[in-house]
Amino acid sequence: MDLAYTEEEQDFRARLREWLLKALPELPARPSPDDWPGRRAYDLGWQRRLYEAGYAGLHWPVDAGGRGATPTQHLIFLEETERAGAPYVGANFVGLLHAGPTIAAEGTAGQRARWLPPVLRGDEVWCQGFSEPDAGSDLASLRTRAVRDGDDYVITGSKIWTSHAEVADWCELLVRTDPEAPKHRGISWLAMAMDAPGVTVRPLRTLAGSTEFAEVFLDEVRVPVGNRVGAENDGWRVTMVTLSFERGTAFVGEVVACRRTLGELARTARANGRWDDPALRRRLGRLYGEFGALWRLTQWNVSESERSGGVPGIGGSVFKLAYSHARQELYDVAAEVLGASSLSLDEEWVQSRLSSLSYTIAAGTSQIQRNIVAERILGLPKGR
Amino acid sequence: MDFQPTEDQRDLRAGVRGLLEGRYGREALRSAVDAAVDAGTAVDRGLWRELGGAGFFALRLPESEGGVGLGLPEAVIVFEEAGRALVPGPLVATHLAAGVVPGAAAGTAVVTAFDLAGDLVAYLGEADAVLGAAVLPVGEQVRAADPLTPLHRVARPGGADACACVSAYVSEGALLTAALQVGSALRTVELAVRYAGEREQFGQPIGAFQAVKHLCAQMLVRAEVARTAVYAAAVTGDPGEAAGAKLLADEAAVRNARDCLQVHGGMGFTWEADVHLHLKRAWVRAEQWRTAAEAEELLAAELLHSAG
Ligand SMILES: Cc1cc2nc3c(=O)[nH]c(=O)nc-3n(C[C@H](O)[C@H](O)[C@H](O)COP(=O)(O)OP(=O)(O)OC[C@H]3O[C@@H](n4cnc5c(N)ncnc54)[C@H](O)[C@@H]3O)c2cc1C
């Protein structure tokens, strides 16, 4: 058990820090949350900077256009960029964290060459069309149909909660290609162009008031068969690859951010006198301990995946469960520190409080994660 | 960075687990409980010497002083195993006394400590020494909630004196105690999962019911988070991390034991099931070295400092 970073890792960190010091002041002003074209441009601009500096796709395999860095280097990258206050992946989330890694792992050479470089260069944005109005937790019951017609699939159905759909170029789309097969077996994974005829995006307003996600309606949309990643009807297995990436690495930078937020809260509490309340002080102290442990759990998971060859394990579910609840507790304590001003949307952290409510739902609810932990880690029997 | 246990550390764990399974398995545990209830004593001197012989207490003493020359990470691995097996006795105090109190390193002496706030001391009746104290105080035995942790009330106990005796050892004492708690927390997950897979109601194993499944899953989450915190604190040796580890490990051990009891239903409420032994020991340890309130205050102070 060794938490010390190797010389090579320390060098990597130092070079990255130096680069961030130079790159961040050159960034344009952050656009407002509802300025979607502005946000897209901002996120892609940052991605391009990363690409030019050699930090894009850091942990992707070299033959997928990545840098082949170790999981530990990726961890350092996420830690340092967060610490420096660099932009978050934002609109590039799906492309970099799920669709990209999935294509890298499961796509043909041609598919990799077509889709991966634009993700890394910051030219194209992806979204994730998995959930449907009647298929959320029970994802495999999805009904959006794809019927083969010559060299195309003709797709009809609808998707929901599709993050960043408004500004996406591509969608990783799950469709039913065999309605007769058992529900997990008749699904395929397709890359769909968002500007294809028949695609309609209708933004949904979130509880925070923004349009973070959307409904996507698909009316006889034609997608070339060549856009299918993996075999026909093998999409569920491909999807499991995607989800392990989603849960495995998605929250690393945020733990660092939460620890910083907690420090700011303590300072605020001292300034406004709330620090003198021992119950509140103790809650903050406890959370500090918890986020410290979550950071260590991150390092644990990363070094475990490093030993097992890079694919994140289902330990990600353990982390997601603990983290999503701790994050919500953090903002509840924040509300206690700030008192009535926690009712104002002008406070930036109030927005964060609202968005923290999604963490126990998105990417698989806490209930579903507990099922996964109980059945796949603990080996308890499947329910009927 | 490679946070995973080394080959040697894995071997050490396997060795200690094997030793304890052979020497202090379930039957030994239950007869120790019976003996403790009858006689009010809990330390098995023979086992104590065997643990000493295996290097349990001298683990961190330099080889030049007859020790094993290992570090805190190895110590927490070994203590985790002792926690799993519910080995009774002042394991932490005797370990800390190795090299200080004669006989502690070899396990020929039993050393306790004023590690509980207030006027209670554990294992006083069987102890040869109290860590950091010149003499063994006189005490009157009280009825202890945990049958395997006999307690004495001492006349001039806690207070400033006791604090002075243990203050130098608090951080390591808390961390090693946290490791015992983690072992217990992981063990109660196993007990709950095993029972949930065997016990049938409504025509299927109760573990197929989601309400039971989710209890078990949360138990694992608590134990895993605490375990990582304990390992990290052992690697860094940082007092703040040790306090955080103690906080999380106390909670994991206590709450896991309660959830394990719930999963066992009526069986869990019996003397026969081991669950109550884990719960009661977890309660004792939560009061030792560093309580939740103390750990939280320490962490709060560090947090403020971290904010600059
Ligand atoms: C901010 C945000 C962004 C999202 N982005 C995307 C995206 O980009 N692409 C995408 O495809 N999806 C996205 N999602 C959808 C997300 O994956 C689903 O919301 C989630 O999987 C839950 O599905 P659901 O909303 O249909 O809830 P439901 O499945 O209807 O669940 C409702 C409640 O029932 C519980 N429940 C359901 N089944 C079980 C069960 N078997 N056992 C116990 N309890 C159960 C759930 O835990 C929950 O509490 C996003 C969601 C959010 C909140």
C-alpha cells in the first residue's frame, strides 16, 4: 500500500500544473448556463486547448488516438485540473467518458478513425440516448425500434433525459433490433447523427430552471448499418461496457471540488458566526472526514483498475453510492451555514445544491446501485 | 502510486487469518464468552503468548530490539483480522506498550490503558500494567455490557492524569482500534449475507428481497469506505486521517452490527448468535481512544485550517 507518486508521476503533475497556469488565464469568460451555443463553444474550445497540449484522451489507448497514460496519470490530471479551477468536461462528457471509450473498446478500425479524433480535438459533441419514457431503471425494456431497410436502420421511438441533446452532433443510441428476442438480447448500439431527418429535440426544464436535458423524438430516422458498434442484438453487452466507464471515472474531479467547497463553507461559517454552533461544526468535521475517505477510495479504485488492466470494476457502484449521498449532505449543511440566503438563486452554490439532487438518480439510481452491489459483489440471489 | 496491498501484506493477512481461525474459531469464541460470564475474565493468556510469538505485539518494533520491523500498514491489516475474529483483550494497548513495558512485545504481559473517557478501565483485573501509568490502580468490577470486555471502576481514574498517560498514543491507538472496527464491520457483512442466502421466508431466501439486499449493500459501502480510510491513515500516519478513519470505522462497525442483527430477525436477538458480541464490542471501541465528538472537532479544526 503506497500513496506516494512515482518520479514520473510527479513530473507529469509538475508539467501539467505549469501548463494550466499559462492556459487558464487565456480562457474566455464562462457563458451563462442557458447560453447553449456559448457553452458548447466554451467547452469545445477548452477541449481543443487540451488536445493541442497533448492532454486529450489521456487515458485512452494509443491506437484510439489517446496518450495511453496510466489510470494514475489520469487521476492526477483530473485532480490538478479541478484544483486549478479549469473547466469541467461539460458538453464533452458523453463523448469523452462513455461513447468514446466504448467505441475505442468495441468499434472497428474505421469507426474509431471516424468518431474518436473529433471527440479528442473538440470538434464534435455526443449525447447519450439510452433512457426512454417507459424504460429508465429497467433500461433493457426499451422500445425504440430499428428496422433494417437495405443498408440502413429505420428508427422510430423516443428518448428522454438526454443531457446536452440540444448541442450534440452524435447520439449513442440504444435501439431494439429484435422485438422477438428476450429483452436483453434484442438491443443494438448505434451512432446516430443528431441532424438526421426525423430527429426532433424538445428541451426539458430541470428543477434548477435550466435546460440540461431534453426529450428526443425519432420519426423514421435513417441510420447506416455501418454505424452499429458491436454485433447486431449485442448492444446490451456493449452498453455494460459504457456504464462501467460512466460509473468508474465520472466523479473523480468532483471529490476534489467538494473538498474545496467544504473549506469555503467552513470559512463562511466562521465569518458569519455559525461556526460557534458545535453541532454544525461537528457535521462539517464529519463531512471533511468523509470526503477525505472518498478521495482515498478513488485512489484505491484507480490503483485497483491499474492492476487489472484499466477497465473500471463494479467497485464504482460502491463509490457512487457513498459519494452521491455525501454530496447532497454537503449542500444541506451549506444551507444551514448560509441560513436564509440559501433561498436565493443568485448564490452559485444554491445551483449546485439543486443539481446535487440528480446524483442519486442519474447513471443508475441508488436503489439500482444497491441491487448491483448486493447481487454482483455480495452474491445475493436475484429477486423475482 | 499503488495503493493496493503488496504480496507480503497479503501473505501477512492470510497468515494471521489462518492462525486465528485455527486458534480462535467460533467454538473458542463461544467458550471464552461462557468463561467470561462465569469468571469475569476474558484474556486467554495462552493465546496472548501465541499472538506475541507470532509478532502481533512486536510487529512495529525494530528488529534490533527483537521486533518484526514492520509499519502501521501491516499493523492495521493484522488488527483488522483480530477484529474479524473478535479476539478479546487490550490488544491495542499491549501493542503500543511493546518495547516500553517488559513482556508486552512477547505477549507475556497484558497491558491495558486509560483509553476510555471517565472512570472505567477495561481488563484491569487481568492486566499486569497500565500503559503510561506508574502503578496499577485499584478498581471495583462493574457489570460490563460486552461479556468479553470486563470493566473496572477506578478511584482516581480518568481526568487529567489519564489524559497525560494516553495522549502520546491517542492517534495510533485510535487508528488501530479503527482497524479492529473495520474487521468487525466486514465480518458482520459476511454474517448477514450468509444468513440472507440461507434463511427462507415466503418460499425464497430472504436475500432475494430487496429490503434485505439493500441493508446488506449499505453495510458493504460503509465497511469499504471505512477500510480505505484506515489503510490510507496507516500509510500517511496523519493524525487527522486517523481521526477520520476512527469516526468512519466506529460508525461502520456499530451500524453494520445493528443491520446484521436486523437481517437475522429473532435469531439476531438471541445470545446464541454472534451478532450481539460484535455490536457490544463495537460500542466499547467507539468509546476508546477517540470518540466521535472528539474526532469531529479535530477534523473541523483541520478543515478550517485547510481553508486558510
Ligand atoms: C440530470 C440527469 C441527467 C440524465 N442524463 C441522461 C442521459 O444523458 N441519457 C440517458 O439515457 N439518461 C439520462 N438520465 C436518465 C437516468 O439514467 C434515469 O433517470 C435513471 O436511470 C432512472 O430512471 P427513471 O428516471 O426512469 O426512474 P424510474 O426507473 O422510473 O425510477 C423511479 C424510482 O423507482 C425506483 N426503482 C425503479 N426500479 C427499481 C427497482 N428494480 N428496485 C428498486 N427501486 C426501483 C428508482 O430507484 C426511483 O427511485 C439522466 C437523469 C438525470 C436526473
